[in-house]
Amino acid sequence: MAATRTIRLLVVEDSPSYRYFIETAFQGHSGEFQWELTVVTDGQMALDYLFAEEKGRGPLPEIMLLDWNLPKVNGSEVLRRMKEHAKLRRIPVIVFSSSEAERDIHEAYDNHANGYITKPDSSKVMETIIEAIERFWIAIAQLPKVAR
């Protein structure tokens, strides 16, 4: 039996209840891959983590779920600063927001988001989203290698 591949996922989410929802959904997911979640609670923590990791202090995430409406530094600024940096811009960022506002969706893609998903309100829909992320971003797409 082949070893299960572990995927490093950075989750940036300020809502305690939604963080729990995401963590529980990924932990309970029985897909082909294992997920290693790092969870931070605001935009500044996300930038601190990414730039510290980028400087060789540990592995970068292979994919990121980014809430849009964050305290300290909003999702738009996190995304903009990541995509300005040569190494960090390679990390696929999926904006995961409760906002369905067209201006937020446009701004996310203008700042080079790789996807925009409206947060689901049920675990069944969350499981479908995880399966879709896993199927496309991990099983089908070729991701650049990141530092381990």
C-alpha cells in the first residue's frame, strides 16, 4: 500500500465557530490525501507565518484558504502582499468568504486569487468543497514544489 500524501494547508479564519467547522471537516475527511492544517486567526498572523516560513524557518503551505474579512490586515492585503513576493505567489490561494459581494469577488481575482468560494452553512456542502479542492488542486493540478 502506498503512503498517504500529506498536504500542508494554511487556514486564515477569524471566526472561532467557523475555524472549528473547517478543522472538523478536514479531520473527518476520508479522502485520498491527509491534510496538515495550520490555522491562524488574522491577516497579520498569516503574513507573519508566511514570511517567517519563507525565510527558511519551516515549510510553506501547499495551498491556502483565506477569509476575506479579517482583523488587523484584511484578506485583500494579505493576498496582494503574497502575490507580490516571488516564492509566495506560487501558493494557490482560495478565498473562503461569507461575502457574496461582486466587488469582493472582483477584488480577490484582481489580486490574483486562484479561486473564490462562499462559505457553506452545512457540513455536507463543506465535505463537497473539500473533495473538489482535493480532486482539482491536489490530484489533477501540478503544484510547484515548496520548501519543506
